[in-house]
Amino acid sequence: MLHFNRKTEYALLALEHMAKKQVTEQPVTSAREVSEKYRIPYPVTTKIMQKLAGHGLIKSVQGTKGGYKLVKRSEDITVENVVSIFEGSVAVAECFKEERISCPQWDGCLIKGPFYELNRKIHRLLAQTTVGNLIGHGAHPDGETPLPSFRPMEETT
């Protein structure tokens, strides 16, 4: 099952929070602020913020009201940028993560074509979805919501 690890999720939350503040008079966000707002352990938050800064998505601001701020506009930071930092290569099957295919079933594999197409679509979606899209209701550039609507299961008697 394809899923993101917690650090990726936390990084996206932090960036979304910073994007909302980007247009205010106080665009600087502290790691403590993110940690408390989203109930993320502070040591984890600081490491995530440092990693985001190390990859040039945010920068450190020194001083008594210091913290971090976005380097780019939220519309210029893709989910794919963040995922690649914390996940590395994302693929629906292990064989698509490899630089050189070593799977013994590759030549006779009947699902590699459909999986390749699915993998390509996932990468395109991640590249098209920006941190700016995550603000508010999370509308996708196509106007669709990237997540399905979840409804509670109906009780049966």
C-alpha cells in the first residue's frame, strides 16, 4: 500500500501553516508553534524544519521573534518536492523504485504496463498539487478535491 510516513505528513502540515502566515504581517513561524498547534513532538518538528531549510524550501530567521519562513510562494512548492525529501522515490511497486530493474519476473510481468501508468499518474498528481492547494479545502488544480469524501459507515441492525 502506498502511503506517506509521518515526517512527510508533518512537513506538509508545517508548510501549509507557514503558507497561511506568508501573507500576514508575521510570516515567521517557530518550530514550537507548529509543534503545539498540530501536537507533533517538538524534537521531531525541529528536525523536520531543519531538513526543509536544508533543502531550500524554508529559511531560518534569527532573533527574538525568529523561526522559519517560506523561501518560495506556496504555489511554487509541490507536494512532490516535500515527498522526495522525506520519502525518496515513490512507487506503486518496488521494481519502479530501482534504477536498474532486477526483478526476476520483469520479462513476463503482465501488470508492469498498468503499474507504470499508475505510477506516472501518481507522480503527475504530486507534481501538480502545491502547498497552496492544501490551504483551506485542498482543491486540486483540476478543481477536484484530491481526497475522497469519507462518510461514516451506516450501522446495520
